[in-house]
Amino acid sequence: MDDTYDIDAQANYEGLKFCPRCAAELEERESRSHRRLICTNCSYIFYMAPAAVTCVLAEQDGKLLFVLRRYEPGKGKWCLPAGFLEAGEQPDASAAREVKEETGLDVEITGIYDTWATDEDPRTPVVSIAFTARVTGGELAAGDDAAAAVFFDMGDLPEPIAFADHRRIVRTYIEKSRRG
């Protein structure tokens, strides 16, 4: 598998210069309390919508599932199984798909754990949905964009964890688990 990954090619709006309606030049201006790309000819406003991301807290025998990131952002760091929601895909199906692609495991999504918006991903702003899940089958093996897939004891988590929000939700998940 090719270990190169062009992060700039994945950016949704980087380098956008022309209006999708009339092809005139776009310029960045203040509009409705935000900096936006606005057409100099037809005044079309290009809204930068965040991408939807799902991630999964999959626990088995008191351990949490993590993947080692193969690519940037966070290459060489650990995170929860996660990825972008595809157009037309239900968020819980996206979460289960990401676990399968990255770890080889089948999961049953058991609930929504948390949601948040962040600009921590340099490719695009995201809205993340964290799910809880129960492993139902499959064989644990790194796949897709994961270099490794491992269950870690909740008292001995991997370092470093790639994203501040993953560190936060893992910490709160463990605290809630300990309280019962």
C-alpha cells in the first residue's frame, strides 16, 4: 500500500478562486459575521460547510479499540476508529463501516456518545459524532488507513492520542465507566 497521502488534495475549499455560478473571481469578505468567499460579479456567497465525521468507542473486556494513523493528520499517533460520512450514508452505518475498514471488526452501534465541531483537521472543518459500539465479529487486523488496530486497557492508554477531542471523549468515557 502507498504510504503517501496528499493532505492538500483533500482540502474542500483550498485554492477555490472562481464562482460556481458565473465563473467570476471570488474574494474573501466579511458577510454575516464570518469571512466568506463571495463572487465579485453575482454576489454568490460560498458557504464553507463542515464535513461530517464519525468515530467509535468500542469496548471489549474492559479495553478500548484504537487505531494507529497511517496518514496525516496525526500520522503515527493513536485515535479512535473514525472517518468521513459518505453522501447518503446514515451516521451509524458510517461509524460501523469505519470500524470494519480500519480494524476488520464488525460492530453493533449501541448509542451516540457525544457530538462536537472543530477545526482541528487541517483539511476542512468537521462536525464529529462519537458512537459507542459492541464488537459482534470479525478478525482484528489493521486495514484501510490504519497502520495498527489494538485494544488498550483503559488504565494504560496509548500515547500519543492524535486529536484533542479524542483525548477528551476517551477521558470522559473512562470516568463515566468507572462511576458505573
